[in-house]
Amino acid sequence: MKRPVRPDEHRLWSMVAATVHPLPGRKPAPAPKAATAAIAPPRATADPLPPPQWDGAAFTVGELAGRRLPPRATKADAQDKGIEPRRKHRIAKERDPIGGRIDLHGMTQERARAALETFLRRSHDDGARAVLVITGKGVQGDGVLRRRTPEWLADPALRDVVAGISEAHRRHGGEGALYVALKRKVRG
């Protein structure tokens, strides 16, 4: 069963329909009859927001909104810190087993960093070659743990354990998770 068209919907449709012109050689469709007395004027908000002003100067995306975008990683940065593409593919397809998983959701930065370091050292000692670190995406994709985890993994204290990091495949968490490739355990 169809519901009746509300007055505000009818008003909106009328505004849209007024902008449409018939194709050449065709007659305009007759306007539907509606009770105009039932249409209430739009409510005025207490504090209408002024439209953003642009003075014509050059800008970057997000700058007018008051936010600067973080600097993009260069190709050289990605090659230095990333996992080799073939190895990442083998990990994503689970041909190289994921030796362990850690979920950092809900932890403070200090607790998450300590848990991550302990987990990586234990996994390395157990002989794991790759692990999955789940950070979550955070609010609007800009989580603190998501942003800080690569910094912690690049720390000199973990240099003897971590071989590389890369964003996880969608089935393993996508942007909210990282594959961490671990170095081979030194025999001796």
C-alpha cells in the first residue's frame, strides 16, 4: 500500500520538476493537482549556517574546511616499510600462515604499545613469520591506534623482529588491520 505524499516532499518535487524542460516536439506533462493550502512554509532554523566563502585563492582539498590532509607517503617510503608484494599475496591467501592475531580495540595507547611489543617478541620467539595486528579504523577512519601502530612497528627496539608491514586484505580487516612480516629467528 502506498503512503500519501507529504507536503514537504510535494514541495521538493515541484521545485525539481520546475527545472525540467520537455524534449523538442513534445508537450509538457500536465501538473498534478495538489492542495497548496496544506503546504506549510519551511521552518527557519535558529542559527542558519552561512555558506562557505571562497576568495578565489588556490587551496588544497580539505583546507577550506579547516583540516589539512596528512602528507602522502612516497613510493620510496612504501618500499622501505612494506612487505614484498608476492609475500603479501601469500599471506593474504594464507599460503604463508598467519602465526597469530592481536586485537588492540579498546586499549589505551600505552597499553596497546606494550601488548603489541610483547606479542611480536613472543610470536618471533615461537618462529612465526607473519602476524595480523587489528587496530580498527577509528572514528571516520582516523583512529589513534591505526595511525600510531606503524610508528611503533618502525621503532628501533623492534628492528630485529619486524621485517615489514602492509595493510591487510579486506577479509582480514582491510584498512583496520596490518600484516606484520617477521624476520627469521637467528639460530644460535
